[in-house]
Amino acid sequence: MEHQVRCAVLGLGRLGYYHAKNLVTSVPGAKLVSVGDPLKGRAEQVAREFGIEEWSEDPYELLEDPGIDAVIIVTPTSTHGDMIIKAAENGKQIFVEKPLTLSLEESKAVSEKVKETGVICQVGFMRRFDPAYADAKRRIDAGEIGKPIYYKGFTRDQGAPPAEFIKHSGGIFIDCSIHDYDIARYLLGAEITSVSGHGRILNNPFMEQYGDVDQALTYIEFDSGAAGDVEASRTSPYGHDIRAEVIGTEGSIFIGTLRNQHVTILSAKGSSYDIIPDFQTRFHEAYCLELQHFAECVRNGTTPIVTDVDATINLEVGIAATNSYRSGRPVQLDVSRAHTSL
Ligand SMILES: NC(=O)c1ccc[n+]([C@@H]2O[C@H](COP(=O)([O-])OP(=O)(O)OC[C@H]3O[C@@H](n4cnc5c(N)ncnc54)[C@H](O)[C@@H]3O)[C@@H](O)[C@H]2O)c1
């Protein structure tokens, strides 16, 4: 493809607005040509802000628009499956946020459609593009810590998302810990064979009506013999706290930091520094790099480093962790599938 990839962003909420902005400012291979959101006035407002002439309050209309090469789907997770299938049937190249869908059946149907139509389907596991995680991956692959044998990761959100989001999110293991399952598989180059999920509501009683928890732990085992643990929390009032550690036979790698700037304030009261406030700040570079990668894959006809195939495996792990939490028993996973991007 010689021209810039003509993109439409569907869903302009917490993250969709941000993806639209990044497309305009930081992705030279792509051009934002349209935006869609059913919330009255939202699409028009965003279109005006970014100087775009086209918008729609019916995102499905955009899936059929011949002037659009690619769609960036950032709508509630429960709508992803249907949208991907319609986008693929219309020959649109697809970037979709994680998780791919909420059920494995739908994930598999989506993957079949993507394969049948030959379109690209990149999924928003942006940690693979974050400079710190990417550097850790290069160092692990170069043998700097020997054989990786333990993954420890946590995702602590500043606070709980609104009830309307929780309702469509699939629960904390599928919505939140899924980022750690993906990056753990990627960093260790191994598939997860067993999960044991645990969780409790510590601070957000409203989650009970959605069968969700605000604090979770998953103990995981890999086919390489490695193990790990993944914590997720919706109570991190100090900021967005994402860190990980990979322990190897010859050393260890720490990934992430709380610091937002390389500045420390010293006064008679002591010292302090700013903490990363939100996911948009923590992963700004990763969000730009994943969209740049997507645009390049569309232009060159190459396969992205993270697709619906990995997303389906990550979802399977998230569902198993949820089932394990509910049943109180570990759940085994079938890893006979071919290793994908690992
Ligand atoms: N990769 C990440 O770090 C990350 C972070 C946040 C959210 N997400 C994912 O992004 C997706 C959106 O999350 P969010 O936090 O931006 O949600 P949100 O609720 O803030 O925004 C969703 C937007 O989609 C619109 N919408 C609702 N139904 C729609 C439909 N049928 N078609 C089109 N638009 C519709 C809503 O009006 C809203 O503006 C979710 O799948 C979520 O899991 C990923």
C-alpha cells in the first residue's frame, strides 16, 4: 500500500479517544479519516477536535465505508466479536483492543473469519511494545539471566472503572490480568499449562452484583517448567502501578517503576517524587508504537507480533483463572496447540 492507511476509530471512551489522538500525532503511516461512537454528540465532538470531516453515531456504518482501509475497535469488550466479523467481511484491516471477546467460542469464530478473509487482526497487548518490556525480552532471549524460571507481575489500577465498564469487562482476570498472562508467555517464550485463581472484594462492594472482585491472584505454571504469579488490583490510590520481575537461573530483571519524572523533591518534610498517574501516561510510547506497527503491517502485508491467535490463548488462560477462582480448584490447560508468536 503506497498511501497512508486510512483509519477509523470506533469507540471514543477512555482509550479510544487516546488512540485517535495518537493516530493523528504519532503514526505517520496512518491517517485518521473517521470516528464513530453511539453516544450522542461524542463522534462529532472528537471529529471537530481532530479536524476530520467524517463521523458517525452508528459505528457499523463505518465498517462498510469503502473509503476506510482499517478500523481501530475500542468499544466495550462485549461488542468486539460482532464488529471484527463485520469488519473482516468488508475487507477492513483490524486493530482491536484486548480482550478479543468474552467467550472462547466467539474468539474461535473471530479467528476463523480473520483467516478466511485474510485480513490482519492485531490485538492491543501493548506491553509487547513498551520499551522496558521489549528490552527485557531482548535481554532474556540473549541469555543475560540464564534460563527464565519465574515470572512475577502485577497490575494495580488507580481505582475501579465505572460499573457500566465492569458489567461488560469479563471480570478482573479477563480484563486486567490478561495483560500479565500475555507478557509472561512472551517474555518466557512458554505456554501456560495450569492456573490457580484467587480473589476477593476488598474495597468496591458494588462488584458483587457483577460476580467480579477488585483484588486477584493467579498462580501459573508453564510448559517450560517455569512458574509465576500475577496480581491484579483495583485499589492503587497513589497511581497506576505496573511492575514485573523475571527470575532466571543466572540473574533477574526488574521491569517498571513508579516514578513519572526523573525528579525528586527534597524539603524539610522529607523527599518525594511524582508517581505515574494513569495507564495512558504509563503506556504512551507503547500505544504509539503498537499503532505504528499496525500501520506498517497493513502497508507491507506482514503479520503483527500479536494477533487474534495469541489473544485467544490469553483469553483461555483468563477464563481458566476465573473458573479456578470460582471452583476453588486449579485448572489445567491443553498446550498441544502450536506455539504462536513465542
Ligand atoms: N490496552 C489497554 O491498556 C486498555 C486500557 C483500557 C481499555 N482497554 C480496552 O478498550 C476497550 C474500551 O475500553 P474503554 O475503557 O475505552 O471503555 P469506555 O467505556 O471508556 O468507552 C467505550 C466507548 O465505546 C462506545 N460504545 C458503546 N457501545 C458501542 C458500540 N456498540 N459501538 C461503538 N461504540 C460503542 C461508548 O459510547 C464509549 O464512548 C475495552 O475492550 C477495554 O478492555 C484496553
